[in-house]
Amino acid sequence: MGDFMRQRSKRQEDSGLGSVLDVLLANARLVLGVTGAAVLAIATLAVKRLIDRATSPRDEGDPKAEQKTLEESWQDLALIKAAPNPTKKQRREDLSEPLLAPARPPAPEPRVCSAPLEPPRLEPIPPRCLTLQEKLLSHYSSRLAVPEVEASLAPQLARSICTQLQRFLRSKCPELPFGNLFLSGALLDGLGALAADHIHIMLPVVLDTVLWSLIPGEDTVVRNPQYWMIKRTDLEYFPRGCSPWDRFIVGRYLSSNVLNETLHKLLVASINWPAIGSLLGSIIHPVVASQELKLEVKHDQVELSITLFPVVEMEDKVLLAAPPEGLVENLWLESFYKAEVSKVKELDAGDAGARQHCLRILNGICKSHPTLHKLSGSPLTHIILHLSATSSDWAEESLAERFQEVLEELVGYLEQGVLPSYFDHRINLFCELLEEEIDEMGFMLYRAIAEPELLLKEQ
């Protein structure tokens, strides 16, 4: 009876404890959530079992009961360890917020097939417009200037050949009083050589002024003041043979043709040019078919043409043995080259002018142009000298303006067909030009006045 009452009392306590647990679990589900309530229920059940075992009587003599009690205790402890960890407890503020519907994943944006992006277009930088002066300087430096190696090597070769020729003439013709040979030409004087391919060797012919005199060109058969004759005088007092040059006389006049023919034979047949060429590291041979006294020189770095000119200087005149084509053999051409170079340099030194620079550009352009090549040299120099008398501003900054003025002056002289020499106005430097050549040159230069770039184009 006592056991029955204890069991009934126990059931009542269990029933009361179970009611309390049910209330706790129901409220815990609201507070802790489903997972937290499940964990709490398992832990509570395990604790309840432990309390029951601790309060229930145990058979002292039953070892199995003690063993069972330990096993059940370990099982209850395993239940507690195996229970999942409760999730983080939610705050009261979170529970009061309305439940939100699960967010839908963002719908994928429709793929648009677009054309490949073109690289950004870079606007081309417009080229800077060059002034006429910049174009002239650029044209000269890029196309007309002689390379430094050639400009230095060509004169060296020419001087060496000049020295060898001087030695030969003094040993072969000691009776002829030739002066000291010297070089000449635009390459040496810096007045517009297009290439290092041509140099003059001047061979002075020394005359006794007592035995020789000059006859002006107007008094000769050609009536041309640029050509002179050299007459043998006082034959009654100083008969032939008194002058070493009497062997070259034709009709009492020193014949430039006869002198040239004699020198031509010496150059072709009497000088050992192969030996001289090997000494200078080059190949030298005379031009046999030419009426001029010419040598062709070939070197590894330069090819050179050398022309020999016998020259007479008397009464402030410089006369070359360069007669015109025809039957007249005794004429000597008056040369103003030395005076031209000296005057241009003198004017530039006086006002720091750019006449030489302008002349180099003009000579280079005309020499390379098929229509204007006969204007290069003396005609251009004399036009610049004429223009210097009226235009005083020859500074470097005014180079383009002077260039155009030279073109205008050229057109004017070509229209007249006459270009008077700066040193002798009786001499017409256009006298050897044909009428057709003058028309072609004038038309080309007339167009170039309005469009100077025409002269800078490659021909």
C-alpha cells in the first residue's frame, strides 16, 4: 500500500512536471524557434531522467540495476552531446518585424548581341604648313647638299693629281713658263655644287707683256666682247723664237686651240696615269674623245671629273683657252668667275647677308632641273649681284623673299633675251641660248613665281 501511494504521488509529480515542461517548450518554440525548442526538450528530458533516478529507490542488492542506471546516464549524456547546436537567439525586435517573403533570385538580364566595340578613332594631326623658306632649306639639305665625305675627299684627290701634273710639265716641258697650277670650281668656293664630281685645274700661261697684247672682242671677227685675242707684237724687233709661246702662234695670234691640242696629246700619251692612280688609290684615265682637257677619276668613295684650263691673266683680264665652236681658233673666253666669287663674299661680309646661301640653293635647283640647268653658274651670280644694287635686305630671315625676287628678275631678263654682265654691261650672258630654250625657261619660271614649290619637285 505504501509503494502504491509513492508511485501515485510520483505520477502526480510527473504529471505536474510534464505540464510545466509542456508550457516551457511551447513558449520556447516562440522564443527560440523550432531548432532551439527541440534542443531544449532533449536536454530537459535527460535532466528529468537523471532526477527520477536520483529520487527513485534503488535495489541495493541488484548490481544490474546499478549497471543499467550508468548505461542510461551515458545514453542521456550522449543525447545531449548529439543534439545540434542551437541557432543564434533572435532578438525581440527581430520577432516583432513582419516576416518577409523569400527574395526571388534576380531574373537574368536578356543578352543583347552587340557589335564589337570599335577602337576610338584618333583624329589625325594636320601637318604643319611649312613656310617657303623652310621648304627651301629642307630641299637643299636633303637633296642638294654634297655629303661631307665626298666634299672633303674630292679636293684631296684633285690636289694630288694637280701636284703630279705640275711635276710632269716641269720635267717634260721646262722651256714653257707655266705658273703654279691651282684648283677652282663651285665645290671649293661653296657656291652651289650639286655633287662632288667636277673640279677645274687652272694652268697659268705666263706671257711677256712686252711681246704680247690683248685685242678686244669687238675688234675681232666675232664681234663679241666676251672673247678676246692675244696678239704677238714687235716681231720686227723681237722675231719669232724670242717667246717660248711662239710655237703656238697662228697668224700672229696665240691660238688657244693649238695649245689645247698639244696639252691633250701630253695628257693622253705621255703621262703614266695608271702609276699615279695606284699611288692615290684610284683609277685615272684621260678622256680621249673630248676636245676639252679632261680626266676621269674613280675612287671607292667618289667619282670625279677634272677639267684642265690654260689661263692667261693680263691687264686685269682673266682669259681661258675655251674658244667657241666654229672655225675661229684664236679666241680666248673672258672669265668673271674669280671676280664673281670675290664680290659676293665681299657683299655678304659687309651686311652679314645670305647671298651665298641663296646662290647655293638656286644653283642646286637649276642644275638638277632639265629645263633650267643652263642658268646655273654665272647667270645666277650676276642676277644676284644686280639685285644687290636695289635690294638691301639680304638677311637670313629674308631668304625666301630674295629667292622669289631672283625668279622675277630672271623672267624679266628672259623676256628681253638679254642678261648684261655685272662687270661689263656690253656682254650678254644669254647670247649662247637658243630662242626655244629661252621660251621654255621663261614659261617654267613664270609658273614658279606663283607656285615656287614647282621647282622643288623631283625631276
